[in-house]
Amino acid sequence: MPEVIKLRKGLDIKLKGTAEKELVAVKASQAYALVPDDFVGITPKVVVAEGQHVKAGEALFVDKKRPEVKFVSPVSGTVAAVNRGARRKVMSIVVTPDAKQEYVEFGVKSVHSLNGEQVKQALLDSGMFAFLRQRPYDVVANPTSRPKAIFVSAFDSKPLAPDFEYVIKGNEADFQAGLSALAKMAPTFLGVSSKQSCPNIVDAKNVEITTFKGKHPAGNVGVQINHTQPINKGDIVWTVGAEEVIFIGRMFDKGVVDLTRTIAVAGSQVENPAYSKVILGAQMSDIVGGRIKGGCVNRIINGNVLTAP
């Protein structure tokens, strides 16, 4: 029986515009971009040139200090631009997608037949390691470090956040494969909500499950770490977002990098708030185009109203 931790403090902010549990199609973007600033703690070294053709899963840049940590293209296509700012800082790398997608073949792998080092190498080769964050400091994980545990929160308690029980539909096997892969590298803890009932979440295998009951920030992975395995001096833990776990499992199950995710387009100024499937790095204008109410100045937030820019 999973341990239940009750949080007595917190606040649930009620905002209008919660996404209805239905999918609304959005048009494919004409450009996809990776932004190095989204990956905290790395110094990007661009390994492609403008005009070069890349496949989905091929590296666009690497960490200059740890070149084995790759950051890969979400789509196949032509590198349209390497945008730089002051002092030649890399701001973004833009790829114009092909009409027919091509993928780097990493090979289908059974997670259960691999050891921890083999799993880590597969994540490094495919660029999936870039989604692992390390604490202290919440930076991209160092592959040479040895975490005492890995943490995944299967719910988000922030206002208007997507419901992971809806997001996981159709991705149940990939989510379990991703958890099993993480568990090969270190003991893995899955935080679930007392409101969740999806068996693929609350009865997930190869992980230690803890149930959290309470208001926001119950879904915050840092809060969950503090209540289950507090970080002491010298300790290192890794964290992974629940949907990134699906990316990892999909890579092992299909042998390719497929960064398609389900997002909630929500808020009081959205016409018919709902979910959409998009590829990581899609243009915001293609996602929200024609779905925003007029008559006032709107602010579009990539993330949530509490922490996003």
C-alpha cells in the first residue's frame, strides 16, 4: 500500500479556462526550434550549420563541457537559422521540417535486458539524457554523477495545468518503459495524487509510489523529495518530468526520438480551452492561432501562471 502524505499548507488558485478533456487539432508548424536557455547549467556548442539537413534525433548542439550530453532536433528538416545574441550567445536553432519525417534509428531495446550503464548510454546517444535534471541547483544532470534516487511527479497542482491522467492515454506502455529505464540507474520514486485513479499511474511497476494529498504545491517535485528522501549535504538526486518519461520510454519501445506531447491550451481568453498534440519546439503562433479571444491585450504564457515568463 503506497504511503500517503498529507500536506496541510498550500493554496489552490481557481482560474477560469480549464482545458476540456478533448483533443483539438493544430496545424503543423513551419519551423521548430531548440532554445539552449531552456536547459539550465549547460554551455551550448552548435554542431550543425545553416542549410544542413538533419534527421529527428540528430544533435543540434552539445554541452561544451560534457559533449556526450546532446540536444537533438525534434523533427527532420533543414537548419534554417542559428540565432545568436550579444557576444554570440546561442539564442535558438531553427529547423524547417520536411514534408515526410526521417528519424535516426537507435534500435528498439528491451529495458529489462539492460543494466544501468547501458540505459544511461542509450539516453546519451539519443539526446534523452538532456531531460534529466539534477538537484541541488535544478540543472541538466551530470552523467558522471551517481544519484541516490530519481524522482518523478505524476501530477501538476499548479493552476490550469494539464491532467496527466488524460495526457497518458495512449502512452501507458511508454510511460512504464520510461519508469523501468530510470529505475535501472537509481531507485526511482513516483509521486501521485490522492485524486488519481489511473492504474498505469497509481500501480506503476519498478518504482516506489508515494501518494500526496493536499493543495498546491503538492505536485511540486521538490516538495515530494523533501517529504520522502530529503537531500542532505553531499547528496545528488535526479528529477524527470512525467511527460519526458514518456519520451524516454518511446525511444526504447520504438527506437526513434518522437517528441510529440499533449499540452493544455487553457485560460480565460482561450476559445474552447482543450488539449492539443504538438511536437516539442513548435511555434506558439501555430498552437494558439485563431483560439484567442479579441478585444483586449492578451499575454500568452508558455508554462503556468506562477513560474512561467
